[in-house]
Amino acid sequence: MKFQSFVDLYSKLYRMLGNVKFAVVIILIFSAYLTYGTFMESYHGTDYANRHVYKSVDFMFVQLLMFLSILVATLQRLPLKRHLYGFYVIHLGLILLFLGSFITYQAGVDGNLTLAPNSAARDVQLNEDQLTIQLPEEGREVSVALPYRARGIEMDLEWEGIKVLRFLPFSELKTSWQEDKLLDMSRQHSGTYRLENDNFGEDLTLSLHPEADFESTLQLGPLNVHYMPELLAECFSKPSYKNLIIWDAQNGSCYLPQNDSIKEKKGMGGKNMIELKVADKTLRFLPDLSPLPVDENLKLLDKAEHRIFSRALFQDKPHLFIFGRFTSFFEKESQTWQVRDLKPGVDVALPWMGFRLKLNRHETASYPKRSPSEVKPIQDNGELIQGGLKAVEIEAAGSRFWVTTSQAMSLNRKEGRVIFILGRKSLKLPFEITLDQFKMDTDPGTNNPASYESFVTLFKGNEGSEKHHVFMNNPMKKENFTFYQASYFQTQEGPYGSVFSVNYDPGRPWKYLGSLLLVLGSIWHFVLRKKPARPTSEVAHA
């Protein structure tokens, strides 16, 4: 009885898959997926569209149903009938197209080769994310393939005490505030500020905390911003000998030097050297170079408690000092240093180009930390403007941290140092390519690229070298690999580098043959095939 039920179910599925109505429905669903994928690719980028639509499990299932529909429809029309020869050829072409696409999906290569000027390269970066864990002292390395998904995914992988917790394929760094009860945050405070005038506005996040992801100094055009301990604000408002401020970092205090407490003389190189007597020892400073004291060999003493700060170094150019809830700047009109209170939401006028400074947040119990947050990518003019960062959350040695495509991480464990690198899986070519010259032509009167081309040399062992010229519609082909001119970049030294799109399509012959059969079958089925006309006498008799 169960066997008969199975046979009945199989018969229903077999009839359904070969039915024309089912074929029409599955083709409409397939077309809807393609339309949706086109919009996703336009607004969110090719990578997101591939992960979300084109290479998703549900779209693969739709394609499988299409393949089965074509195959079953062909089998249902066996044995061969002469008037269906064109139909058979069409469906054979479709089956070969699916077969070629499947072969390419499984064994094909699609990646990028980056060529720096006059440097040999052979590693192709594939479109597959990979986390590499290196143990330098042991000379070991392990690679973890990451899921090809459009959205973040929880992972449960562990290797030698290292846990891979979560993978975000598209993310952006966002700021969160972390509580810290161990350190004295009154000296390591953090804050957010708004600096603006009628033509410019910038939100500033500054911190003195050692674990914060934000700096204590910034440069905004000609303006230099310095974030310093709040205790120094009082000393900035008062005149002092040589505009010097003495800072006791251990006791958290500052004071202004007197003539009899310091001695000034010329040091090596003609630099001003200041000697400061503190208790039973004498400290030597070069305040024109650093606030830290120096030893007899003029090396900086990083752990010294006392420092000397020279305000005279910051009077000629725009320098803005922020001390948590206070700010200070040199006013050239009065030739004095001004100190202003910063109150939340209240603007403080600055002496440069109508700038105003406002305190938004001041923290003495927490510090700012950047961490990846999942977002949907946004594309503009073919480039991602949001969501271009991939991130993996790791737990190791009792702590959690993020590894991103923009920054590798290093961790010291009892067993030795561990390095985490998030990147893409690579394929090593059987030959090397060197970029000899990159040439770019621009549209008349603009800097917009009109065309670009690469002149490269290909090396393969004892076989010698080959010269190639690669440009649009003129790819380079070598050992089943095809190299297309895809993009370019400018190096720090000035010259341009080139980016090739690398493609290996083992299913291409099957797809070409399938396309040819599809055209021939269509001509055969819809044009050449003609039903014999019925005799006139038969029509009249009917």
C-alpha cells in the first residue's frame, strides 16, 4: 500500500513537472527573481545581489525546478516524433545551458588581480570571504571559509581555544560608549563636540582613554585640535615665565614656573634646554621638541612624572585646545591665551573664520569604542558608499574583539602570538604578470577617464616572457584564464596601478553549444516546420 502511494505521488509530480502551466509559472517566478536582482544590483551592488538573489538557495531551487520541467517535458514526448524534432533541439539546448552554468558555478573562477607598477603578481582574489588565523612562532596557519550570505550570521566554530562567533558581510563602524571602572577616568576623560561655521560643520569625538578608538589630536585643514587633561585648563589662563607650564602627571596638577626654579641654557644642536629641580634631582627638557624630559643621550623618558609644556609653540598658527569642559586658544589681537567654559548646547566663539565650538557630551566614566554594525549596502556610481566593511567577531584569551577587512588583529596568548586576517580566498596563477605601463585617456576638458589600458609582461618559468596589451574589448587569454581590464588605482608614490578581472569558465563550451542549439531548434520548430495542408475536398466534406 505504501509503495502504491509512493508510485501515485511520483506520477503526480512527473505529470506536474512536464505540464505547460507549471513551466509558465516557474518561468514567471524566475523572471521576477531576475527583475528583483537587477534592482538589488543597481542600488546595493553586485556582491549583495549575488548573495541575496542570484546565488541564494531559493533562487537555485527555482533554477532546479526549471531544469526538471524542461527535462521531464522532453521525456514525456518520447519516443521521438518527427514533427517535434525542433522541440527536442530547443530543450536539449536549454539542458546544455543549465549544465554549462552548473559546471561554471562549481569549478569556475571569478576574481580580481591587482597589479602595482613594475611588481610581479600572481595571486587572484576570489569572491569568497576567508578568515586566516596565523601562529607565527609555530609556523602554522589555518583558513576558515565564511558563509556566502547577504546578512549577518551566527557561527559556532572553535579551533584551539579560538571561537568564531559572528560574521557580518556588510557593516559600518558605529560608536558605542564602554564603561570602565578600573582606570581614573577623571584624567582620561572623553567627549564629543561640534565645530562649525556658516560654511562648514564637523562632529568631533576625542578621548584620552588608552582603549578608545579615537585620537586626542586632529587636523582640520589649517586648524589643529588638541584634547588634553582637564587639570591643565587653569594653567592655560595665566601668564608664565617663557609661556611654560609644568605638568605633574602623577599628582594630576599643573603649576607655572618661576625664574628661580628653572635654569635655561643651550643644548645640543642649539636647542633651548631647560633644567628643572624636582626634589633631589634635576630634569632636563627640550620644550621646543617635546614636553617629556630627556636623559644624558637626549632620549625621551616616557615614564617621567613631570613634563614641561611650551605654549609659545602654538601661537603662530591656529591651535584649539580642549580640556573636557573647557577650551583654550591664543588670541592674537590681545596677545593672550583665552580659556572658555564649555557648556552642553552652548556655542563658544573662536577667533578663526567665524568658527564656533559646542560641547555635546563629556564622559568621565566611559570611553568611545568603534565596533562594526550590520547595514544594507548602498551603491552610488558603481561604488559602495555604505556597507563596504566585512567583520568577524572573535573570542580568544578571555576577550572579545572584531576583525575587519580594513584592519588585521594581533593577540598575545600563553601559547604565543596569534594574528587574525579577514580577506578573500586567493588562487595562485601558474605564471606571473608585471605591469609595465598604465595609460589613461580623459574626456576633453575634464579629468573623467574616457578609456584606460595596460601594457603587461607575462612570465612562466623557462618558457620566457610575453608582452600583452589589455584594454576594453581586448582581453588577455592564457591557459584557459581570461584577463579583462576592470579598474585602476593610484599608488602613494604617484603612478597608477591596474586591476584585472580574472575569469575561468569551464562550462563555456556547453553554454555556447546550448545557445546554438536553442537558435537552430527555434528556427526548426517555428519556421521550417509546416503542417501539410488539408485537401479542399476534405474541408468541403467536413
